[in-house]
Amino acid sequence: MHLSDGEIKAYQDQELEINSQQRVVAHLDTCTRCQQRNKVLNDLSQKLTTDLNALDPVTKNKFSSANTAHNWLTARLQEKETNNMWKKITSPQARPVWIGLVIVILLAISMTFAPVRAIANSFLGLFRVEQFTIVQVNPADLPEQLGSSSQLEYLLTQNLQIEERGEAYQVADKNEASQRVGFEVRLPTGMIKPLNSLDVQPGGQVTFVVDSARVQLILNEIGRSDIQIPEEVDGALVTLEIPDGITTQYGNCEYDLERLREAGYDPDDPKIPQLPDCITLVQLPSPTITAPTELNLVEIGEAYLQLLGMSAEEAHEFAQKVDWSTTFVVPLPNYGTAFQDVSVDGVSGVLISQELDEHTSQFMLMWVKDGIAYVLTGPGGKSTALNIARSLR
Amino acid sequence: MSLTRKRKLSNIEHSSEQESTDFDSLFYQNWDRICEILYRLLGEWDEAQDIALETFMQLYQHPPKSKDNLNGWLYRVATNLGFNALRARKRRKFYENRAGLIILENNSPGQPEMNLEQLQKQERVRHTLTKIKSRSAKLLILRHSGLTYAEIATALKLSPGSVGTLLTRAEREFEKQYK
């Protein structure tokens, strides 16, 4: 049997194992046809090498040493981390939520202390999310300066620290999931779509050290210079604690991001398609905020709502109805979304729905039960969402 | 900042593959070689370095799930980014002006060794690489840059036994297009 082109090429390139090499040499000694083929392929290879040699560097070592490049890489990563965080925070989708969170923290600190009161950790109170309330927000109504505030950017990078406790990892079943996270995990029953992932998502902690002078500069920048920061709050520590949680996915939830990245995809500027077959459930103990006590929460809430675009009167009226110590007021961009209060899992929850087109809609259902916050998303409407929530065991 | 303490690297460091699991080791092992590959593709030191850095940034920030073949992943991503840049350049009709511009730019500081004929040949070779099949072009550039069949197979997710055959096809494809 004659040699294949691949064998001859590997022989020429000295890429054959020793046994194969000996076999090819022996065959070439006796086979005229393969000798001719060997010459043809060798000529082709020589020609190609000559052509590609044109691309070789004329002078050596024109690029920087690995040490220098490593320093560049370190600097660029630092810069990118800063930019990415800022970009994500100020993206149209994320901006209301993140800005809202930051503003709440800023205002909580800035407006609530009796000026003469000393700051100490013993004054810290614990606020736990027990329910959700939605406020629809038109991002265009947010203070324009928020997205371009250099002072806020500085504060977010210097005074705000985000600690993630590791990457998500898969667990085998509900029992293992419960053991890992320390609460009883519940999963939907009777799902038609297959379970394709059950992951522990390690939590994290966001800490914010108040730099009162800078907070004042930011408030000035966004047109709220009427709010004065007591100097005593300088250096106070506010902590947002996000416990370990569980994420589950049913149906087709794969974007194959890895393949996209390898193809040059920019994961920091994603254009991700909708996933009409994907249902997700996230559950975790309610996040908590530790912050100085004696907060005038209603006043903070009012300012927060005004920053989200409400008039002073609307904000005042709305703020009176909310228990700000236990309610996470979720700013919801008004991009074709609707929301309603629903009874779910024996408690009160919030259903957000969005029409993707004439025939397709998707939902996000949020509720808190027995100290565990649940967020369920997927295709369909209210009945689909409530049926899945009802089936949790 | 230490590159090895941050969160994204934790899953590289904890990989079972001992030799090339540490990010810094991967960087120092592969920096020169990746720069040379990218230089061959792009013909400019600065751009080659820039894309090499981008490759390592992607590894740092978005490492692949599987840590078995990080070297292969690096060469795959580097060549993809390099060819993307080459095609983008083509889209800007870069070729129409480039040779003349480089000659002007390099009259004094750059590459006095390079004459117009060499530059034109370079551009013709690069143009040909963008015209043939993407996998063929990557095979040729990686092999010409000194990667072994095993390394090429890992980088391009091929069976090692098929590399010889595919290289021969790629060479024919190139020469046919180059004529």
C-alpha cells in the first residue's frame, strides 16, 4: 500500500514516531511512485517556505522583553478592571440598579446622622431584604451627570470594594446543594425542560468606606448640593453581604461564550440573543446591609426615588408606604416591561413581564420566603411563572 | 497588583496540570513566540504586541473552563485575534496604501533593511492568507512559526494524525491562490 500525503509530509517534517519513520523510509527505498510523490510534496513545501519566509522578522527582538510586557499587562488589567466596572455600572441596563444601590448607600450615610454623634461600629444596624418593590424608571430621567461623574468613578474604584468568594461550581443534587450553602434548597418539580445545571454561586461582600468630602463633590456634580454631608460620617463603613446561593437552569441556556471569545468576541460588550428555552431559578439567603443606625430611612428613600426620576411629591408619597429597612426597591427600566404584585409561594412577590414580540413574552418573578430570596426567570407569562413557583419542593 | 492573587486566576492555579497552570509561567513561556506569530501575520511590532497582550488579558479575565490545554488555547486565541485584525485591515482597504506609507515611515527610524519589493511580497502573502480557508491559513502560520504537529493539533483542536494531511492541503491551497 502506498504512503498517504499526510504520512509523507509528516516524514518530511520529522514528525513521525520512530517506528513509522523506519517504515516510511523502507517504503520509499523501493516505491518509485511514492518517491515521486515525496519529491512533489517536498517541492511544494520548499516553495511555500520561501513564500512565508517573507513574513519573518528582518531584525530580531523588536518587541519588548517579557518582563516589560508583563508590567504593561499588569497596568492594562488594572485599567480594564476599572473601566469594566464603570462600564457595567453605567450601561443602560445595569445603571439604574447599581447607581440606585450606590446612591442608597451614599445617602444613607450622608443624611442620617445627628451631626454630633460619633461614628463607631457599635452603632451599626443590620437591614435584611425581606421583600421587593418595583419602581419603574426611565433611564433618561436619571441625572445625566451620573454617567460621567469623575468623582463617582473615583469613589467607586477607591472606596468601594467588591470581594467575590470564588467561581460558581457544579453540585450533584439538591442534597449536596443544601449542604454546601447551609439552607434547604428547593427545586421545581414536574419540569418538562431538563435540568442542565445546578451550581453553587459563592457570595460576596461589597464594602464602602465613606469619603465624605468626595460624596459631597458627587452630590454637587449631580445637582443635589442641597444635601450636606456631616463630617462625622467620614470613614464610616457600610457592608453589603451577599450569601452563597444556588442557580439552576432548565432547557437550553448555553451561549457557548467560550467559543465566541476564542473567535475574538468581546465579553465586556456582549450582544447576547434571547434564550426562549431557558428557565433559571436563583435562590439565596436575603442579602443584608450593615450600616450605621439611626438612619432616617424614609428621607433616604425619598431622595433615592427622586434621583430615579420621581417628582418630590411622588417620591414623598411613595416613600411613606415602604418599609425601607426590609424592602429592596428595584429600579426597573421602562423598556416595554410591566410589573404587578402577585401572591406566590404563600407570600407576596413581584412579577415583571416583558413582551419580546407578538407571540413571545418572558417573566421574572421575585419573592422572599423564610429568609430566602428567589428569582425565577423564563419564557411565558404569569401562569407559567406561578406554576413553576408553586411546584418548588 | 499580583497577577496570581486575583479571582479569575484561581481556577487556573487550582488546575491539575502542574507545568503550565500558573498564569505568569504561561506568560513568560509563550510571550516571545506569540509575538513572533502575530508579527508574521501583521508585520508591525506594536500591533503584534498589542494583540499578544490582548490574548493574555483574555486568558486572565475569561479563562477557558477546561485547563487541560492552556498553551493550545493561547495559540488559538492569538491566531484568531491576529486574523481578525488582518481582515479588519483588509476591510479598510489598507493594502492600497500601505506599502508606500511604510516606506515613507521607515525612511529613517524603522526598517531600512526592507525594500519596496520585500514589502509588496509580504503584503501579497498576507493577502493570500486571508483568501484561503481560515483553518488552512492558521495551520500554515503556526507551522511556519515552529509549532510541532502536536502543538498545532492542540491549538486548532485537530487530531494529531490529521495535521500532515491538512498541512499538505493548506500548502496546495495557498500556492494555488498565490499564483
